[in-house]
Amino acid sequence: MLAVAIKGERAIRTFLRPSWEDERGAVAVMLTVMLPVFAGFMTLAVDMAYVYTVQDRLQIAADAAALAGAQFAGSYSGTNSTPCTGSSAAPDAASKPYCYYAETVAAANPPTASPGGFLQGADIVLGAWSVGTPSGTFTPVSAGTYANAVRATVRMTSANGNALGLFFTPMLSAIAAGAGISNFSLSATATAAFLQWPQQLNINVLGAKGWWYKTVSLYALPYANGSAASSYTQLAQWTYQPQHFGNATGSANVTIGNDPANGMTGLQLAGLGSGYGTMTGPSTVSLGQYADVFMVESVMQGPCPPSKPWTGSNFSAGSYSYPANCYATQTAATAGGIPGSKVWQEPVGNTVCSESEISGSSNPAYASYNSICNPYTGSNASENSSNAESWQFVFLNFYPAESAQNTNIFSTSVSPSMLFPCGQTITHAWEDGGSIVGTSYSTALASATNSGNTPEQDFFYNVNTTCGSQPGVGQYGYYAASPAPQLVQ
């Protein structure tokens, strides 16, 4: 039996042997066919990795060139936005420092061993960078403008005669007798700027309404000799003094303009509620050099200023004219003709700042800020002390300001603009706590944009801002150790 089994096994092996040998041949054929494919993927992977590496190096060169050129952009006084005629291979003369340094610094950061003139003078553009919008705006130099920014574009392209040559893909294409890719065209762009900051405010006082005395003040934190001051300085104040509640004064017919938020036009104070008076304040404000700027609204719960808070408790009945019937003491109010039973000391109302700084970790002058924005405690505590969001009180072109943190000229999250956008005119409207403020930003925005809602704000002025370079100040209001351009795009 054993002999029969052995013979059977030998017969089976003999029968299957040709099949095994055929399979070994098939694998060899498949490997021969697929090997070029595998090689193609490998060469493509190597070349693409090289392309991405060179692209990164191009961006580094563009960043370095823009930063170097922006250091000297302010020395240019012409109107040609592309005054450079050299290149990274043959730089302009040092007499054109914005060109020379952009080109030489780019040459010091080559993307490859032999990149040719990858930065051409025509690709160095001088311009003005404005932070008037959240993303900023670059405008090439023209008549009447000055340069504070440089935009540099570096290129390794066929048109430039220095396209990036690949290593293995061309060889593979030649072997396959095909017209494969032999080079890649690459470019990178960067913009660097000494950021423009508001320097002068031109104010057109429109008017105010209501029964409560209120002020809006502008404060700045001075910046000099490389550091910020320890306290804020008041630069300007606008005051609304109610006059008479029974008879509308001439201010009732004051036109405050259009409301782009809800589409209303030709708005007049008389159509926005009762209570009329006079609004006074400067028409121009020079900001100087500063590390931070904010505005604050202070409101009394009556028609008199804090220095003379005594008047008649029935002031809203229209029995008195103001500020003649405001007194510094109770005795003076009685002597002035206010009946003893009606003599009343009006309380302070809201104090709200255009930025909320919850702690002093980012502001060494926080104690000064806190004394201005949170001057009272207890029942008279200011709105900011309870972390009220500034969009509840500050409206820009009748839209509520969105950000609770740093809603100031440095903010990037104010809707639809910042407080002082460069080269633009916008309307500031302040509200002292009416229903328009809502309970959230979304409800406040819905109320402000509802065409059926008459605006409830009560303190209006237009502001046009002249901007310029502001060395030593960071992009979002925090001061830097030394002035230097920043990458902005």
C-alpha cells in the first residue's frame, strides 16, 4: 500500500509541474510591465517633493525681500509704483535702498543653487498699506500718496527664463519617447508694511437728543522713546447738554443723514425721540504717537453735568430750562428757585468704553484704563465692570460694533468697519441703553437692520480719518519694542 501511495504522489507532482512553471513566467512578465509604472511614481514623488521644497524657499525669499524693502519705503517720494530696474542677480544701486535691499536680501535667500534673476525690479511694487478694513488694503504709489509698504513677487518661470528644472521626470519621458514635463513654473508674493495708523480725526458734529446729559471722550495711551506711558490722556470730549423738554429747540430739525443698516434716509433728530439740546466738541483731533486708543461714553440720569447734579425731580415735565437750573449743591438749588420738595440729586448713569479689557495682563496701563471705564461701584458700577459688550452701545454706520474685546481702532472684528478707518468717513452713533442694544449681538444686528425699526441711538457725529505711519506700534494696538515693518499679506 505504501508503494502505491508514493507512486500516486509522484504522478500528481509530475502533472502540476508545468502549471507552476507557467505561473513563474507570468509573474516575470507582470513585473516587467509594471516596473516602469513603479519607477514613474517614484520619480514623480521625488520631483514633486523637490517642487514643494523650492516653492517654500521662494516664499521665504519673497517674505525677506518685502520686509527688507519696506524698511526704506518711506524714503520714496515719487509716483512710479515700480521704480526698481535691477534684479536679484544684478541689484539696483544703494541710492535706491528700497530696491537695493529687497534685491540683495532676496539674493541671499536663493530658492535653488542657480535661480537666475528670480526677483526682477518690475516685481517690486511700492505702495501704501491701510488697516482701514479688517483685511487691509495695498494701494500702489501714485500722486498724492506716500509709500509705507513693499510687495515683492519672486518667480522661477518659463517666461522669466528660469523655470525649475526637474530631475527624473524628463529622463523617464525620454525613455518613453513622450513629451513629458521637464520643468515647473513657480512664484510667490509677500507684502510688508509699516502699518498706517489714524493720526488726525476730522469730526463733523451732527447732534444729539434725549433727556440725559452725556459725554463721549477720546483717550490715548502716549507712546514715546520705545515704550508706552503708564496712564491714558484725554485728547477730546464731545458734550450733549439737554436744554428744554417741553419745547423742541432748533436741534430737532437737525438732519443726521442716512442709515445704511436699515435703508432709512434723511433722518432728523425730531423723528428719533424727544428731548433736544446742544452738542459741542472739537472738529479736529491730533492723536500724536500712541500705543492704544479708546472712546468712552458717560451718561447722567438727568439733564445736569456731574459737577452740578442738583435740579428739580420733575425735570421731565418741562418746567425748567437747562443748564440754568443745574446746581452744585442742594442749598444752591433751593436758593435758585427749585421748591424744597422737588430738589433732587440726579444719579450717575452708564459708563461704557469702546473696548473691554477684562484684565491687565496685556496692558501695563490697565489701572488708568480701569479708573476711566469703571469709575463707580455698587449700583452705579459702569457697564464695562460687568463685562457688558461694547456692541451694545457703539454703532458704526448704524451697525453694532461686534467685538467685546478690543473694539477699537486696532480690532479686526468690528462690523462693518473699525472706529477710524483710514481715508473714509463713517458715522458714530452712541446709545445709552435703549432696547436696540438687544441681549446678544445677533439680536442687536437684527434690530439695527430691520427696516421697520427707527434708530434709537442718541449721539451722532461723522469722523473722517487721516492716517500715516506709526512706528513702534503693533498691528493690534500692543506696542513693539522697536519700529519694524510687518508681513501683512
